[in-house]
Amino acid sequence: MVNAIAFIAIGFILMELAGWFIHKYLMHGPLWMIHQTHHRPSKSFFELNDLFSVLFGSIAVILIFKGLDALDYRFWMGVGISIYGVLYFILHDVWVHRRLKWFGKPRNPILRGIFKAHQAHHKTNKKEEAVSFGLFLVPRKYFKEDEE
């Protein structure tokens, strides 16, 4: 059980670290043509950028299936990536971008910091000028109350 929890945490943490790196150096680099759909107004519920979620979700599913028989590290890391994906969907797509209008503005200071960091990220629609590339790895300045 301890191993399962450890590998879930490893999968979750690796997803945030990989997501930060991929977002900063690939999505805001050579894959900008796909990611820019996320930085521009859209009339559609879906955007080309959603392909990244399909990719990351596919990795989680593959890991889960590969580790299913033995319930080994691959299974639990896939679960960790899946938990990250669910939280990403809720925090990023539903709450910050309001693709589904389930929540109002955040009152919790941690959620407010995440919200402010993502708003700062979207102040520009240019690939070179963006800041704050993680979902949970957020610079401290966004957690200060005077950063309204």
C-alpha cells in the first residue's frame, strides 16, 4: 500500500514537472501552432490544444493497462497521472477557463494563487511573452493578497 501511494505521488509530481517543461518549451515553442488555439478566443467548446490532454490521458491509460496484471508501479503511476488529469480538468478547464460554469471565483488562497497565475499566463496571446507555465508550480508572487 505504501508503494502504491508513493508511485501515485511520483506519477502526479512527474506529470506536473513534465507538463511545466512541455508547456514552456514545446507548446510555447515548436508546437505553438496547436497551443495557440488555447490563447485565442474561441466559439467552440473544443480547441486544437485539447489534443495535448488526449496525449497525456493516453499515456496514463497505457501505463494502467501495462501494470494492471501485477498492479505494479506502472499501474499506480498511471493512476497518479489520471488524478493529475482530473484535477487539471477541474481547475484549468472548468474553473479557470469556465468551459463548464460550475464554480464562482476562488476564495481559498491557494486556489486564488493558481487562478491569478493562469490569468497572468493568458495576458498575452504571443508565445514568447507568457509567464507561469505550471498548474501547481506557481510563483509565490501570485499568492500575495496585494496581487489583485
